Amino acid sequence: MSELVLERHFPAAPDRVFAFISKTEHLLKWWGPESMTVPEHDLAFDRLGPWFSVMVNAQGDRYKVSGQVTHVDAPHSVGFTWAWHDEDDVRGVESHVTIKLVPAQKGGTDFTLTHVDLPSDDVAANHQQGWTSSLRKLEALAI
Amino acid sequence: MNENNMPKLTDLFAALGDPVRFAITERLLRDGAQSAGDLRDVAEISAPAISRHLKVLRSAGVISQTIDKQRRIYAVNPASVGSIRAWIDSHEAFWASSLDRLATALQEDKPDE
């Protein structure tokens, strides 16, 4: 099971940060790398149900990603599934994203994004503990 | 961002989720290609059990098998580790650049707009 964790601190209060990670008009200000546009989307994490976005780079390459919003707990956390689509619009391996907001002791918001791969069955989940560090070790050996 | 010729990630993760199979893979990465006999001491299990684990790893695309003078030699399939790394890299790149932009957008935000 592969896991990516990104932590940030923002000076803004949790309410404000939550608006930015959940509402369409705010999401579109930051969604995707700088060089990309998002011409097609149904992008909101303030309600359950399907979402998608199509990002286009300067060369005109399209990158579509889609999923389902699985939980909304304002202003604490949101969760949604995630999968890239290939050139034929076939949806690939599904993963899951969770964003958590906690009021920081010194003011502002501590932000944690976790992106984990979902295994096809419970075999990998049974051995989830320690998986990430093991994976890093494997990668280091493979270089 | 999908590589169709790469082993399926879900198969890789399922195969590597077993401690013995993970140990076999780690050994092959560290010490290079080995025969089933060489891998005997990876875990305290029988030779047939090792063979079964090797079969699972092969069908998931984690390792490949070649025949050398009637011996079966196993090695890690580079594409398997590559696809795991590609998964992490593609998402890390997306989120890292997006969160930089989120920080900027929050900075430029006027709370009473």
C-alpha cells in the first residue's frame, strides 16, 4: 500500500482554508500545476458525490482525473477517491485522498493531505503497517 | 499518466503485502538474480512454499524467471518498482505544486470579499 503525506501550515483560520479546499470558485484558483488550465470540471468537495477535472497543459495534452467525494466534515476534513483516466478515457487505479485541517497552536491552520493507494483486496491492507517505510527501502535498493 | 505496459499497481501491492514475498523481493533487489535454492533461507518455510510465493510474484509482474542450465533464476522486474515510484512521483508532483498555489491564493484572499 503506497502512501503520500504532505503537511503544510497556513496563516489563515480553518474556516477560510476549508472554503479554499471545498468550494469550486476557490479550488479553481489552485487546482493542478501552475502551467495547466482546468477547462472542464465538476470540482467541489463541499458535498458528497462524483467529481472530475480535466487539466490541459501548454502543449494541449489532457489529463483527466475523477472520483467520488466520500466525506465532508466542515471545517475539519474532506475525503474523496481519485483515479487518472488514460487517453481512451478508461479510469485507472483508484486511490483515496484525505485532507485534514487542525487549528494550529500559534494561530492559523495545520494542513495534512494523505493520498493512499487502495489495494484490490484485503491482502495488502493486512500488512499496511510499515508498508510505506518498506516501500522507501525497496525504492532505495532499486536505484 | 498511465503506462499500460507496466504491471498493475493493485497486483503489485497485493503480491508485496505478504512478508515472505516482500523479503524475497528485497533479497533479489539487494543481491541480484538468484535461484529458488539460493532463496531457501529467506524464511523458515518449505521449498514448495517458496515456489508458491515465487509464482505469485511472477504472475503479479514483480519478478521474472529465466532458465540457466536447467536452473530457474529469478530477478526483480524493473518495471514493477518503476511503476510504484511513478505512482508516488505523479501524485507528489500534482499535490506539491497545487499546495504552493493554494498557499499563494490564501495569501491573496481578502476575507470580506
